[in-house]
Amino acid sequence: MYRERIHMTVRDHDGWNTAIDATREINAICTRLNLPTALLWSETVGTFNQLTWDIDYETLASYEKAQAALRSDGDWNKQVRRITEAAEPGKGFTELLETVS
């Protein structure tokens, strides 16, 4: 199993709301395309304005297939732009984790 984890800091309260709304839209797009949806996390204690998305994939091939499908979807690109505009520049990163057997 593979887990994509996306970390981001939003600029302000409006950015927070934008990121949450865009995540709902992205999850609807993923459902329409029959792809895994994201769980959105916030720190209970810690750095302010941090958001983390977790998306699980069965295989590396399914991750790659999902990425290709999403990048070719205009609605997905629109929502990702909204999230990017809400982000604090230089304060985000992604991870791709795999289970250890």
C-alpha cells in the first residue's frame, strides 16, 4: 500500500476555508473518476494553519494512474490552483510512503 501525504501551511482564515472547500470538490472529482479520496487533517496542538492530506493507494501503479487521470481533469486543476493560492509559499511538501511488510 502507498500513502501520499501532502503538507501545507495556509496564509490565513480565508485560505483555510478555501482549502477545505477545494478539498471537498477534489474528493467529489475523485469519486466521479473512481479514485481514492483524501482525508484532511489539522494539528490539534502545534503549528497554526497546518493542513495535511492523506490519500491511500493499493499499488504504485494505481497511484501513477490516478495522478495521470487527475492531471488531465480541468476541474481538478482548477481546485488545485485554489489550494495553491491559499498556501504560504515555500511552506509545503509532499511524501509518498509505502507499507513495510
